[in-house]
Amino acid sequence: MGTDIDGVIECRSADGHWQLEADLLDFRPPRDYDAWECLFGVRGTGDVQRPLFAARGLPQDISEATREAAVGDWQHSHTYATWPEVAAVDWDEPLAAGPAWNRALRRDREGEDLVRVTPGLREAAAATFGGDLLLAPPEWPPGGEVHLDGAVYRPVVPTARLLAPPDEGCWAQVWRTMRELAARHGDEHVRLLVWFG
């Protein structure tokens, strides 16, 4: 059984009350466990040691509309991010102390992509570097690359830009909407709240 994301963008009005401004589902977020692990510490492969906005719960002063949508028997892993926090993210900062165990960079004629490490790639690493164990990228020697099926694989340290690119897909739209709302309401008066179910 999979996990789904839900959430809202809220703005604080002149009277100090938070109001629901946009429904996250309107941005059509895909079921992207890598992005969710990076941003909110939910699901993923376990390669992210420092998610950006994880396990914060919901603020006490959420709007009534948000409370009705977010608080129930099946919702979990509530968290939030303010616009100033999102705007301050260094998208290239490592989110782990070393290379990912379950991810590698794959380069071929078509370009470079972040891919999941397969048993075949671990076997190819063992054959390349010696040994009879299946070798994950952190176990490859420094600078080590594995050639497999016309592509070159190398270890990668996860970053937010790799796992949840800020200028692509639904998250680019979410950040753009928050930026536009902050220009109207003020930076401190815009926040994203998410939960999972």
C-alpha cells in the first residue's frame, strides 16, 4: 500500500488569523518518495539523514479549514515550512554525511540521471573492485566508477536539488506560489503545511 501527500498553503491576514490560500493537491504532486524524504522526512530510500522540514507537527494556529482537512484518523507525519525557510534553503547542501546507499548517478550518451542502485549494479561493482559481496556506492573506492551496459555509474551524496529540484515540476509551482503570496502578504505570513495518509 502506498502513501499519499496532502497539504495547503496558508497566509496570515491583517487581523493575525491564518487562512487557507491554496490546496496542495491543485499542484498535482506525484507520489515521489525521494522528494518527500528530502523535504519532509517521509518514505524514500533512507539515504537522507537531514530532511529539510521533517517532523514538526502542525502549528497550533492553523485555519479551521486546514484543521478539518489535516486532522483525522488516517493522516500522519504532519509538518510545515514557512516561506522564509524555503527561500533560505541551500539546494546543493549535502543531506547526508556520505554517498547514498540506494542511489547513484548514471551517465550515458543521453545525459546524467539519478537512479536507484540495483542488485545488478552492486554485482558489477563487486566485479570491478574485487570481492564476493554486493557493493553499494559507499563501499566503492574514492573516485570509483562502475561501467555497466554502456553507462557509467558513480556514487552521489544526496542534495535537495537532486531529490526535489526546486525549479521543476509541482514543487517549482508550489515555491513560485509561495513567493508570489509572500510579495503580497509579507514573507513571515506564508507557510506550507503537509501531511500524509
